Amino acid sequence: MIIKNAIIHDAVHEEACRGDILIENGKIVSVGGSAGADQEILDAAGLHAYPGFVDAHSHIGLDGYGGPTGSTFDYNEMNDICCPQLRGMDSYYAMDAAIPMALEGGVTTVATGPGSANVLGGTFLAVKMTGKTVEEAMIRPAVAMKCAFGENPKRCYKEKCDSARMTTAAKLRQMLFEARDYMLRKEAAGDDIMKQPKFDMKMEALIPVLKREIPLKAHAHRCDDIMTAIRIAKEFDLKITIEHCTEGHLIVDELKAAGVPAAVGPTLSNASKLELLNKSWTTPGILASAGIPVSIITDAPVIPQQYLPLCAGLAVKAGMDPFQALQAITINPARHIGVEDRVGSLEAGKDADIVLADGDPLISDTVIKYVFVNGKLLVKPV
């Protein structure tokens, strides 16, 4: 397949170029220049080519579309405040009706997983917006371990075991201390099964976090919660990403010094709790201008998944640089969730996830004409 004569926005170079995109076996072979004419051709003259859009924080496939509230409540375990052993992939429903809607909006890759009811909620997975099963859709089964600060764990477990921010922090620390002790004992025992600690699924699930193989994905809106997340990550030498980062614009210097990436959103929603009072469309632009890696997120279904490019457009309207906004829904979230070797930009060797639009997708009247995932045309004009 050759996409010919497109205006190519690769999300790596700020300036667009005109040329062809050669696709073979679901991968991009070349970008720009002329790819010849000995294959199936889609003439994209007048159309703009973009990488498939990437959302670093969603609950699509777990918080299902349609039906009465709670009918597909598969994204929070409400009986255990610390459950790192849970895997988002085991709740993912690849036939969720929201998935084709996401594709129509140009969203091709999403990190989805548990919600924020629990101090530790389980692992997020990275999926393509295609496939009949999670195995078919999945890029990586575990890209991060979800943890949460602020109002949600307090609200959900107030009558059980958590009614203060210091309690939330203490519960996370306790789990990390226990997991570190478990890991060290297991390593010291080696192959001697008689010396190994008794198998503990929760502790096992935290070993990849302690080994920095996956980050903590820290739900944190308010400044104090963001700083608590960073402080605990430093104490245990963990990788961490800040999710939501609602008040990030108030602590820019601290975030930059910490060197943590930020996933900002959902901003196109009501300030439904006190910790959202300072929510602003200016936040992603302020952070990006300071050199902080920024992804714009929907937290779908809080914002429907297909409106990810609209959210980036609203950030531009609030002052964000347009190229930085494009990167915030392409290469930055791909890096944020550790799949930048596969998606997030139009480069040779990457998956052929491509959006063709009649203009800038960050502008509301632009129409997305074609969407390719793994080189397959899944959305086209009716």
C-alpha cells in the first residue's frame, strides 16, 4: 500500500512535508519522497497525514459504553484498597462500543486500566483500537502500576480504612516496604525453594515496579498530592508518571526538577470535587513550555475517547504551541506508556497507524477521512 501525495506531519519534525508513505506488512517502510507505483495506491492529494493519536490514560474497554450506571463496572475493585495483583487486561472488553467511536476520532492506541478508587489498583495495558479479543488488541500487557492519591481513595474507603491523605501515603509505603523485603528475601534464597518466602501475589506484582521495569502511574490532582507521589517515588527509587496533574501549572519548577512526565486531563469536564478547582486549559501549554514532557488525556469515558484531538485543540486555544499540542497526543503519550518503538510518529519501522484528515485535526471543523491501524484501513469515507 502506498499513500501518495499527502501533506505529512510526522510528529517529530515541526514542518510538514509533501510525499508518500509506503506500507508493507503492517509497518511503515518509508516516509516522504516518492514510493513508486507498483502497489495499491491511495491518492491523498490535499489530505494531511498524522500518526494515529495516542491516549496515555483511559478506561475504555473497562468502563463500558451503554447500559445503566455500574452495569459494566469492571475498572475498580471496591473490596480491597491495595490490589496491585489485578491486571487491567483481565477486565478489558475488546468489543466495547466506544472503540469504533475512538477510531473515528483518529485515536488508534490507548493505555487503559483500573480507576482511582484504590491506593494500588493494578496494571494498565496498552492496546490498539481494534481486534475482537484483548490478545488481538494488546501491544503490552503491563505498561504501569496504577496508584492514587487525593480524594478518591478517601471517599471510597472512608468507612473502612482510609479517611486522610496521610493514611493513603502510609498504605502505599507499607506495600512498597513489604514488597521490597519480599523481593530481597526471594533473591537471597535463589533456587532454594525451602528458603524462599511464601508466594504472595500482591508482592510479586510490585516487583516490576521496584525494579523500575514499569512506573507507578500516580493519580494526583492537587499540588500536595503530586509532591507526595514524587516524594514516595524518590524514597523507593521508582519510575513515576503524574496522571491528571491538575495543579501542575502551580508547581512548574518542582515538576521540572523532579524530571517526571505529566499526563494532563480530563479538562473538558466539570470540577466535580474540590481538588479540581484550579483546572485550566492553560496547564499543558505551561508545562510543555517549561520543557516537561506533556501528554493530553481524556480519562475516557470522562471525556469520550474520540474527543482527544479536540482536547489538544482547546489547549492550543488557551495558548499551547500547536506542534507541542500535536506531540501531546502522539509521540509524548507513546513515550509516557513505553510504546514509542511502535507508535506515536510517522517513521520507518513503526506500526502503520495513520490518520488522514482534510485539515488540522486540532480544529473542530476538520474531518478525519481515513484511519489505518497496523496498515489496515479501518475508517474511510462512507
